Amino acid sequence: MTDQLAGGCACGAVRYRLGSAPMFVHCCHCRDCQRQTGSAFVLNALIETDRVELQSGDPQPFAMPTDSGRPHHIFRCPTCGTAVWSDYGDRKVLRFVRVGTLDDPTALTPDVHIYVRSKLPWVALPEGVPAFEAYYDSKKLWPAESLERRRALLG
Ligand SMILES: [Zn+2]
Ligand SMILES: [Zn+2]
């Protein structure tokens, strides 16, 4: 059986495994994510840092400029530069793992589409998945179990 929740960078130096399913998966269409990925959106799986088992490599943080002034660090393989996850708000305990770096990126699908006000016009959103012009209220959208995990993590 392949390990659906394992992943890594392009050169193979960074390898990781998620210890469980994430709490929630964002598809973010904001301009920052578009610019930072060079693509239409980013796919972020929100998960506790201690459930991201780093098996090899040493992703290094790169500070991104933000409008809000809240810190955002993108962690990249120091050899090939692939972005594997982010830390938003310098919270350390919470990772936003980039779903496209999974060995099987079909394993996780977005639970929500955010910042669709800047969505590229040719991107068609799927029916039945919540979408918001900007951010959203996780208390209204996340399953109870995920909210409990978030409370345990962030208080
Ligand atoms: Zn690499
Ligand atoms: Zn974004």
C-alpha cells in the first residue's frame, strides 16, 4: 500500500509524512498565494506541526512580505527550493502543508475556497464546496473534531 500522506521536495532531500489527516484543507486564491506559487492558487493542509514527521532534509524558512504585517514563513528545501509548508503568524505549532508536494496529491481535496475575489476567471469552483470572497469563520465550517484539535493547539 502506498503511503498517501507522505511527500517531499523535487530533489528528494526533504521527505515527510503526515501522522494523521489534516484538520482542514484550504484552497487559497489570494494574490499573495498566486504570486508565491506562480500559479492560480495554493493548496494548504492545516495540521499540527508535531504530526508532520520530517524523515529527511531540513526545510528552511523564508520570510514573506505581508499586507497585514503578520509573519508568514515559507519553508523550502535548501537544495532545490521546493516549498513544502508555511507557518502563518509565527505560531510554530501549526503547519500549512502544500498538498501538491504529497506523493499522492489526490489524497486531500479542498474543504473551502478562500479569497475567491481574486480567483482567476477561468478557474471553475466545484459545487458543494464552500467558497468565500475573503477569509471565513472556521468555527462555523470546521468539523467538531478538527475544532477540538485546533483548541488543543492554539487555545
Ligand atoms: Zn529538494
Ligand atoms: Zn492566499
